[in-house]
Amino acid sequence: MNLLEIKTLTVRFGGLTAVNTLDLEIQPHEIVSLIGPNGAGKTTVFNAVTGIHEPTRGRIVFKGAEVCRPFHWRTAASLAFFGFVTGNILVFAANIEALWEAAVTAHYQYLKPFPWREAIASVFSYFTANPSAHLEWPLGIGIVVGAGGAYAVWRQSRRAPEIAARAGIARTFQNIRLFDQMTALDNVLLGMDTQLRSRFWHDALRLPLFWREHREAEERAMEMLRFVGLEPEAHRLAENLAYGLQRRLEIARALAMKPQLLLLDEPAAGMNPAETVELMQLIQRIRERGITVFLIEHHMRVVMGISDRIAVLDHGEKIAEGNPQEVRADQRVIAAYLGKRMRDE
Amino acid sequence: MTPFLHRVRFHWILLLLAALIPLLELVLPPGWHFGELLRPIFLMAILGLGLNILTGFTGLLNLGVAAFMAVGAYSYAILTCDIYPFQLGFWSATGLTVLIGLAVGLFLGLPTIRLRGDYLAIVTLGFGEIVQDVLKNLDTITKGTQGINPLPPPTFLGYAFTSEKYQPWYYLFLAFLAIVVLLNRNLQRSRVGRAWISIREDELASACMGINTMKMKLLAFALGAAQCSLAGALWASFLGSSGEPGNYDFQISVMAVCIVIVGGMGSIGGVLLGALVIMGFSRIVLDNFTSFLKAHELVSSTNVLAAPGNWKYLLFGLALILMMRFRPEGLLPSRQVRAELHPGGKSEARNP
Amino acid sequence: MSGSEVFLQELIIGLSNGMIIALIALGYTMVYGIIELINFAHGDLFMLGCFCALTLVGALGLDQLAPNTFGVRGGLLLILLVTPAFCGGLNWLVDRLTYRHLREATKLAPLVSAIGVSFVFMNLGLFWGGLRMAVFGMGRAAAAPKDFPVLISNDNLLGQSAVQFTAKDVMVLIVTLPLMIALTWYTKRTRAGTAMRAVAQDRVAAQLMGIDVDRVIGQTFFIGGLLAGVASVVFALYNNSIHFQMGYRAGIDAFTAAVLGGIGSLPGAVLGGLFIGMARAFCDQYLATRWTNAMVFAILILVLVFRPSGLLGAKQKEKV
């Protein structure tokens, strides 16, 4: 079974077609690289997979299910509920003074016990007894606005990145996006958030669940940092780390999510040869842990060295796909991207 | 846990000092008694901490926290005043007010969480306006500009607070402040706090890590509003009245914003310090400035320039401008304390 | 008045007030567009413009003349030149002294500075109100509202019609419309205007193209202040009353209008201003005056729920 299926993916931004009918399949435990000249649309593919961009056409299928919030009957029910609640609130608000007078002022007498039952009863009878009460307009407007607004918010969040993340897809970014003012350890702990179960009251009141999870989480986070070789820097602010270490921290943070699929966007950018070799070993170790890796890279040594398969993108279209040997020799790839020297190496 | 010990100590130090002040007054001459004046500062600090959750931690700029405070004050007043049937005691009324604040925060947050920072700021500004308006207009319930009064004073284990002795009030408010500080601190150093700070730092990356940003922002709104409402409830009990709607205006919101920013965004000790500085400023600097003017007879007493109150805005405004010019990160920014403890220095030049 | 006459009247009132709000909103949105600053002081700058206009009225002795005479017209023209220049210059000065040093700081530092400037302006307005001049009502408290003399007549141009359309409404149109057209021409056709748009879109790239960013920003502040100054004269002539705390209300209306239309968008500010002006007029008439503010806010929320970037605002796309 394919882990990830990109089916006829097309992403258009206004007049610009960034990705054009891309078909790509990724099997579990593979290392697949996506290469191509700058502006070919590689990061856009990543963004579509992780839910940042909405595909203009085509689908992203991960573990057999499409990565978006489907429209359930449950969604329709909650939209209706929302509209209903808003309608009621508006009715209440439109009549609030009159209601207060009917319920409280009419019944309250200083120093005498308050007749709660009658007061509540008069709230209910207010609408039946009172012909001038505002009922239809606020209710109607409330239902329409409430349901419509909820729908608008829901539509916006259909392909929110968090859904892809919770499904098991983690990523790093081309221009490192760490949380600068948090320590390395905190960054990794943040990555682990989806696996933590404590709610805000556990945190605020320091209930036992918090302490249990806290200890386990810190241990796992330190283990993650050890895995990428960052343990000594655990308490350093992310923005104070050296560049190469920041790249590794991003990988650690992504791994903390316990993903099945890891998307690495130019992880070797700006690295010297020694660091590149370490990176390649790291990616192999990630694969050994059972994680599938999908990689964007320009460093040909890395790409050719660790990939099982390579897909080549040019101007948004896939112009070649295959194992490293095949891609190296492909004429179109050479013309568009690699250049003659690569072929001769 | 050592790197955080420094930070943990500071706000507890401030609170401890505050706890000692009434005791010190027992031995100091009357000219040195200023403990009474600190009570409003405690309440503004609670308000500032509420805003801190929204702005300091999560990065959602809220320019209308006075609205939440007003909701708290009026809720407390309606629940305790004897012109209405509820007549709850101090503790249950305060608890209920906090819940009401939570609900109002949610109510405001729901339609606005998708908005970009500056749009949200203007919307919250507008919210501050209309809450004032609504409170004024619904005068059958809120008694309009009269306010709801008188309110019964708080009771604790049978003892009723009075306006003669300020010490019970002092310790009551200080205790509330300490609890709020503790809860905020716990949240900051936990899963929720990390999620909030990540949203402030980089919302998109945070979402890509699986954080449900909408839910976290709503939580920030609700908890921040609840805290501000608490400040309002305590304020109403302190005044013995709900105050009038005009009291909870933009000036209060601005005060809270300045407390958070001047103190150092996101840093709890900073907010406490900020409250002290901002509130203390108007007392100390203003009065001294105008007595200076009068002493040197720089202005005749009928001149508009002579009244001390008339310089309030100018001096405060200048102070803000100067503060931002020379120390925009605030007096006690949260990360600076960390950075001080890591002399490793900045990273190499980043790849652009 | 018949139903349609009421409607027409509200339309006129809404349009006139809306144009004034639009002018203030324009100045505010221009500054926001270029440095993403919520300029709190903008409303108070508007207020200072009103005080400046009143001072000039007193200095020129216009309050002694009958309205609509040649002397008054000439004097008004002078005021329409001097007051905007004053406001523009003041705005430019404030940028030069305060915001310029905060270009690299976090976004909240300029915001708090703007709050500080707003307070300073407001206090200046208070002091200004104590000026010993006849037009300021000698002997009255400095903090009291000041009457602005009626220099444009209130007579209904439509004769005996129930609907009121006065010279004031005409004045609003003939001042604001050409100004907006001139502004559009400036931003779209001149080099300075294009430089402004460039800096608003990408400051670093503009710098790399050789644009003096600080100068362009200063120019933007000047133009923004200019617009506030014009709005202040028009407002004072239309409403005949000024007060040192009026800047806050005007500011809120302007911010709301700008946000409604999409901050940073000039047509959006105009649209938002007109929208707010009309909404206010219609709410005042058909609902109840005390609920107008809440209604306007509700409309704002409603629009933003469905269009989070405002009516004409550009959707912010983040580069990932």
C-alpha cells in the first residue's frame, strides 16, 4: 500500500501554475528525493501535502485517506447548532431589558425571599404573552449569521496544517522556522505536543498527570536531541545555535511528532562536506527507525547517495522519475538541471 | 532546572517584599506609610497578567481589556448588591464572575480568532467601546451612570472587611495576586504555555507541528478574560460599587498594555514591575513635577498650565515615548534573563 | 417627512460624515500600509488640526464676518492651506523624532510610542484650549468644548424641500472628492507615489533599488497628516464644535473604517469610511442612537468573519 499518493496535483496561484498535474507515489520505508531547478515548485508540493496550500486540482492521499476535514453530517449538525445558539443569544440580547424587568424587577421585593420559580416561569411566558417582543428577526439573523459564520471558519480550516501533522506527516522548512525564543529542548517538547494528554487545568494546578507526562516528555525529548547530536545544547535558545545545529534541531522537532512520513526541505543547505556526510547518516538512521523520508535537496551528493528513488520537477511538471542511475542519465534532466558534468561523473 | 531559577525568584521576591510592607509599617514613621496605595497596583497587576496571557504569551494584541474588567465588576455587583435577588457572598460571587469572564472571552474570541494581529487589535478596541456603551444603555439592569452600589464588603471566616483597616484588603488582594502569578507561571512552564509561545513566535510552524492554533487562541482569550474579570470583581468589592461604565475606558486598557510592554512582554516578573512603575509614575512624578512648577512660580495659578492634573497626559506620553526609544524590550524581558545566563553568544551569520 | 425623504436625508448625512471619516481613514491607512503601525495619534492629530483652524479663524477675524462672503471664502481657502500643512508637518516631525529610531524594533514599540504621542497631542489640545482668544471663549475652562463659528451657511439649497442639502454638504464634496482623485493620481502616476507603494510592499527590495526609505516614509507621514488636516477643517466647518478629546472618537471611526475596507488599501479606506458614515446615519434614524456604536461594531465583526482581510484587503500570503 502506498504511504503517500499525490494524484494529479495542480496548484495555481492566480495566473501562475506552480505545480502541474503531478503524480507521485511513496512507499513505506523509502527515501524519495524531489529535485529540480529553483522555482520548479518543489516546496509548493510540500506545502500542498502538509495542508498549507489548497490544491487547485487533484488529491493528496495519506495512508489511504485524504488529508482534509471531510464534510460530515456531524459538521452540518454542529453548524446548525451554532446557528441555533447564536439565534437564541441574539433573541435574548434584543429583549434583555424587558426580560429582566419581567423576571427580576417585577418579582423582587427587598428583604423578602425571591420567588425563583415564578421568575423563571415569566421568562418563558414572556415570549408567548408579549406580542411586541423581538423574536423572529433576531432569531432569523442569528441562525443565518451563526451558521454561515461557522461555515466560513470551517471552510478556511479544512486543510489546516494541523490535520496533516496529526495524521502523521512532519516537516522541516527551507528557511528554518524554529521558535527562536524557546530553548532547543522546548522546541522539541513542542513537537511532542500531539502526544501529550494534559489539559490546561492539569497544567495550571500541577495535577499528577502533568508531573507524569512532564518527566516522560523531557526524557523523550532529550533522547531525540541525543539522536541528532544536540544534547549538550538542550538549554540554549534556538536563535543562539549555530546554523548547522539549527537545521538538526528542526529535524529533532519534526521527529518528536512520531511521524510516519518526514518531509525535509533542503536539509543540507549551507552545510560543509563533513556536515553533509553526517546528515546522510542521520537520514539513514531515521529510515532505520521506520520513518519514510521525502526530501527536497540541491546537494547532488546527498541525493544520489541516499535516495531509493528520485523525482525531477521542472516548471511544475515531473520530467523524470526513477532510481539515481536512471535519473542521472536522463537527457531531459541533464538539460534542465544537472548539466553535462554530472553525467560524466 | 537551574537556568530558570533566576527567573523564578524575581516575581516571588517582589511578592515577598510586598507581603512584608505592612509589617514594616509597624516600625516606620507615618510619613513612610504607603502600603494603602499598593492595593490598586495589585489589582492592575492582575489585569496586566490577564492581558499578558493574550499578548505576552500568545501574541494576540488586545486593546480593550477594560471591557473584561467592566464585565467582571458589573457581574460581581449584580450578584452581590441587595437591590437584586442574587445576593451572593464575596467568594461565590467572585467565582461565578470568573466563569462569566471565561464565557465572555470565548464569546469575543470565536468570531475573531482568524483575524490577523492588527485587525484583532482594532476589533478589541471596538469591543472595549461597545461594552462601555452597552453597560450605559442597559440602565434598568446596570443603573447606567450611577453604577450599582452599595456593595457589601468581603467576609472571611466570619470577619467582615471594613474601610478603616486596610491590611485585610491588602493581604486579600496580595493573596489573589500570588495565586494568579502561580497559575500563570504553571501555565507558562507547561504544554499550554509552550503552545501559546510557539503561536506567538511562528503560527504557521506551530500549526505544522500539530498544534490546534484556533483552540489555543480561544483558550488564551477565555483565560485572559477570566483573569481580567477577576480584577474587575476585586475592584468592585474594593470600591463598594460597580463604578460607572465610563471608568472602564480606553485609558485602563492602555494602562494594561503599557504595563505588559514596559514591564517586558511575556515575563511575569516584568508585568509586576510594570504595574509598579506605571501606577507609581502618576503618583510620584506627577505630583513632584507640579509642586516644582508652583514652587518656582513658573506659572500663575489661574493658568491652565498650573493644575497638576492637566499635565498628566503629556508627562505620561513623553515617558512612554522615551521608554520605547531607549528600552523597547521592556524593563525585564523574559528572554534577556535567559540570555544573560548563556554567555555562549549569538550564532554565526545566518543563511539569508 | 415621507419615508423616502427620510431615507434621502439620511443618505446625505451619511455621505457627508462618511467622507470626513474616509479622509481620516485614508491618512491612517497610508501610514499603516507603509510601516504597519497603528497610528494612535492620528485622531488626535485631527483634533489639533481643528484647533489650528479655529486659531486661524480668530487670527483672521473671520468670526466677525457674515458667512458666504468673499472675505470668508478667501480666509477659508487660506485655512485650508495652512492647517493641512501644519498637520502634515507635525506628523512628519513626530516620525522623524520617534518612529524613525524604531524601524528595527518589535512591532509593539512603535505602537506604544504612538500611544505616547497620542497622549502628548491630547494634552497639547487641552493647553491650546486655554488660549486667550475670543474664538476660544475667553474665560471658559480650557477643557470645555469650543464653538466653531458658522462660516458656511446652513440654508437649505433645495429651497422649501423637507430634505436638507446645504452649502456645507457641497463644501464637503468639493473639498474631499478632488483630494481623493489627486491622491489616487499621486500614488499611481508619480514617482514619489510609486516609491511609496514599493516601500509598502517590500522595504528591503525598495532600498536595493536605491529608494531612500526613511525619506519616503517621512513623506507618507506628511501626506497622512495633510489628509487629517483637511478633514479637520471640513469637520469643524460642518459640525461647529471642537473638543480636545474628540480625537479619540474620530480615531476609532477611522480605524474601524480602514479595517473594514482592508488596512493598507486606499480605496478600502474610502469605502469603509462611507460605509461607516452611512451605517451611523441609518442606525441613528431607524434603530436608536444609543445602539449605533454597537451596531457599527457588529457590522465590523460580521464583515471580518466572512472576509478576514476586510472588504478590499489583500489576503496575506506567507512565504513558506
